[in-house]
Amino acid sequence: MTKILIVEDDAAIAMGLEEDLALEGYGTEVVGDGQTAVQRAREGAFGLILLDVMLPKKDGFQVCRELRRAGVATPIVLLTARALETEKVLGLQLGADDYVTKPFSPFELRARIQAVLRRSAPPESADKYRFGEIEVDAARAEVRRNGAVLDVTPVEFKLLSAFIRQRGRVLSRQRLLDEVWSDANCVERVVDTHVSNLRKKIEPAPSDPRYLVSIRGMGYRFDG
């Protein structure tokens, strides 16, 4: 299920968006200001951000700029009541993937969201990823070292896949929990245990990791 972060300070509009998207099968989370939006977008695992331009604390343009500068690549669709072409262009230049002008029809918004998600999906040919002696085969759900299949668990495979998708970025333990585990009761130490197990299988020297790097006080980064 694709999860969408709805950033909208008008409670009635936010509720309408949430209900409509839920009917389409999307998971949703709603925040009402730009500052919280930046925090949640950096922490959570979202497939798309629906971002109003007129927000308290930080406007949508500021949010978009900060997220892109922080390396957050989550697709962004701007919701704007501003009809000026220059402002629409500004949003796209700051890293937004599309915009919808208020008032909009639910049909148009859903179509825009679907189009952005299709464009942002990885190409089907990108089934394999290699780093060092390791090859990750997404189509076969296998991890191989020098051609030999490694005994990785389904959770370890999902964890490694999440790192590869977000390579070069620091991922908090909470973000990894959101991406890999469906059990809301999991504690962050579960992540540490599985990272440790995964290191033993893919690292040349697990005690001195080269690929799954710990970032003190923040989480982990994959440098593959």
C-alpha cells in the first residue's frame, strides 16, 4: 500500500483528501504545518507527499526546498490556490513533481497522483544491484556473494532492499521500521539486531562495516 503524506492546514480539506485517498486504497497521514511536514517526510516512509503551498510555520515552497536539499526524493505534488505561472514554475524548479490548482476535482487529483507514482517507479529492468562481491536480485529475491546464494531471511532481504533504494541517505531506525516491518509494536532495537545479522552476511569485515555504516545518534547509511 502506497502511503501519502497530506500536508494541509485546512481541517475540512485534509479530511476530504484523506477519505478520498483511502477509498482509492492509499494509506495516509495528515500534518497541518510546514515544519512538521519536513520532520515527518524525513522520518517516515511515504510514497508521495501532497503539499499545500499556503501553510503556517513554513510554506510549501520552503518545505519542498528543504526536503530536496536534504536528499529526500519522495515525489511531491503541490496544491496551490495561486494561478500565477511564475509560482507554478518556481515549485517545479524547487523539486516538486507536479502541481494541482485549487479548486480541483478528486478525479484530476487522483489522475495526477497516479501519473507521478508511475513516473517515479524504478524501471522494471533494474532488477539487479551489485556492490563489492554482492549481487541483489530483486526478481528472484536472492542475495549472492560471488555467485553463491546467501541464506538471508525475508526481513533481511527487505531491509537490504530499503537501504539500496535510499543509498547514501541516513535512515533513522523509525524510518526503517516503517519501511520493513508491518508490526507497529516493534521496537527500534529490532532494527539493530537485523542490521548486525545482515552485516555478517554481506560485509567483508562485519566488525568494521564498509557498506552498512552506523551514524551515531541518527541511524544507518548504506554506502554501496
